[in-house]
Amino acid sequence: MTGSKLPAVQRLQFFLSESVWDPEAVNARRLELLRADPVTAPHRGGVLVIDDSGDRKDGTATAHVGRQYLGRYGKTDNGVVTVTTVWADERVYYPLHAVPYTPAKYFAKGKNDPEFRTKLAIGAELAVRARAAGFTFRAVVADSAYGDQDGFRGELAEAGLPFVMALRPHRGTWARAADAHTPVEAARALAWGGPEDPGDWRPVTRTFRDGHAETWRAADATLGGWGPDGARRLVVATADPGTLPDKATWYLVTNLPRPGGPHEADSPHPAASLAEVVRIYGLRNWVEQSYKQVKDELGWADFQVRSDVAIRRHQVLVNCAFSFCWAAWFADHPPQHGSGIPRPQPGRGERGAARRRPAAGTVLAAGAARGARLAFPVDRVATLVDRMVQGAPATAAASPDQLGRGRLRPAPLYPELTDYR
């Protein structure tokens, strides 16, 4: 393995694998600084995004490694999956916690072992941990991998947490024979006579990362025990109620009550209009932007470590670098009253579309060479900020129809800094 014995590599390996420092304590301090800074302080208008992401790893010696589905690559492969939480609003987003998932094969009794935790259980624990750490949010949001799970939503509700989560269009539900049995059937049962006769659908405005706005339609639908006046609402949002296009239609379940509904008075959560539910879920896509930056720019998966503690330390350091980039950006570009943060170029997340390069003549972090190396981030501040600025937060998040299915291969670090294969 070329360069694995070089002093620079050995220093970083020792710092991650052999030195004595607590990654949880470092992360707690990072979150404390984020809470204390007015430009990154959490508020009740933001969201907490739960997701998981996998990285390929060779062999069997690395902690948590196993053959499992890796969303980053869209297939089952040998790798490590980490459950993450991200806090986000329309201006700023940053990771909170990260916990590697340990496959059942590592436990004596497999999935029946009391120490085994599913990704869903880890996600629910992280949501509670975020609240305990002082991070307020309007709702917990997640895609259908989490939203489809009744037990997961039940854990959040039992913990007193609001949520807005996606459902698969054809997720089956018990209902009477004549009623809708899937979210898409419930959507098709709604009245729609065209733009001049909208029936059950109400207009909602969505503003995308590139600055353009679209008028979507949203409605409360009924599916089994879910409905406008139930403890759970099924909200459908789409660019076209007539055709319900796959890439521009959301099926959302939420425990936020309808304004004026029978649950508004006794709900622990403020009521949410259709437009508010759509806004909340639209912020979920920032987790994809976050993955692009921590993985493709800051080296989350590039440096080879094997032990559990080394993996956790490395992930904490990457998240510190991410947060440091925000601090450096805001130091030079303090937010002005009434003005937003510069919009990002469309980026690629776990399954996102290819990003665009800055227009000719644009100067970002002048004088900095590209190719920052995670091992020595302090003396390459400008380069790290350069990469972050290209994907800086905007006034709104991208929609699913703007996100393609391609994947971006991270650029490898220099050989003397890694033995990653």
C-alpha cells in the first residue's frame, strides 16, 4: 500500500487510532459553538433530517463492515453504513450526530441480541439526542426508508417529536375494499378538474435552489385511519394532480395537526398548513448536499481506519471541518438583514445531479489551489471554503425532479495520505 508508512500518514493514523481523546466530547463542543453563534443557532423553523449513508470498504477487518445496501452506490456491497442527523433551514445546514450501524452478524444472537440496534432505532435515538442537546426544530423529516415504518414513526410520536416523512406511492394499507389502499390511490381519489376547477387541491409555491419558483398543488387525502382530521395526516404534493408524476409528487405522513382541525387544540405541536408541510419536507434534500460535501470534498470515506473508535473520531473531525467552513464563510460574509446567503450551484448528493462549475471570471477563495487534504486542513482554509461556497445554502431546497440518479465518485486523496482502495 503506497505511502502507508510515511510520517504524515502515520501521524494521522496515530491520532485517529492510538491517541486518547473522546470523539463525543469534541462533537459536543462543536454543537455548543453552533448553538451559540447567531448565524447557525437552531430555531423552531428548521428541521432535523434523519438519513443513513454507506461507504464501500474492502475485507472484513474494519469495524461495522458487512455486505449491505449502500445508498451512495445504489446497490448491495461490502461497506459501512452510518446513520446521521442534519439540522437545516433555508439558509444553513450542518451535521449533528453520526453513529455507525453494526450488522446483526456481529452479535451472538443476531437480530435477537439485546445489544443489536436497527438503523431505525438508531435514528430515533439520534432525534431524541438532538433535542436533548438543545437543537429545536419544526419537525423530524426523513425519506420513505424511514417514513414507511410504523414502528419508527411511533417511537418519534411517543418521544413527543413532530414529524413529516415520505411514503412510497404504493405502500399498502389495510382499508375497506371500496377505499384507497395506497397513497397514490388516495391521491387519485381527490377531486381535480384542472387549474380552473382545482377541487380538493390548493396551490403552494416552491422556490428552488436556482432561484426559479413553481406552483405545485397540495391536498389532505384519506387513507385507512389517516385523514385531514385524524391523528396522522396524509398530505400529497405534486406538480400535476392530473398525472401525479413520479419525480414531482410527494406522499407525506405527518402528526402535525390541520389548522382548525379537531386535534389542533390538544396537540403538543403547532398546526401546519399544506404549504408549511411542503416547506418542511422540502428541506430534507439538504442532507444530500451535506453528503456531497463531507464525502466528496472533506474525505469522510477516503482515509482508511479500521477500529470503531477511529471511525467515530474520523467522522467527528470531518464534521468539525464542515462546521469550520461555515465559520470561515460567515466571518468574511456576515449575513445582512433581509438578504439571503448566496445560492449554491446545483450539487450532487447521494443520488444527485452533476454540479456546475462557477462561471468564468468568478473568484472563490482567490489564490487557493484545489485538492485540499484532510490531514492538513488548517493551512488550506481557503480551499475548503472555496468548495463549501460552491454548495452554500440557498433560499430553498431542490426538488426530487431536479435530482438525477447518477452518482459522483469521490476524488482520491494523494497516495501518501491514504491506503484506501
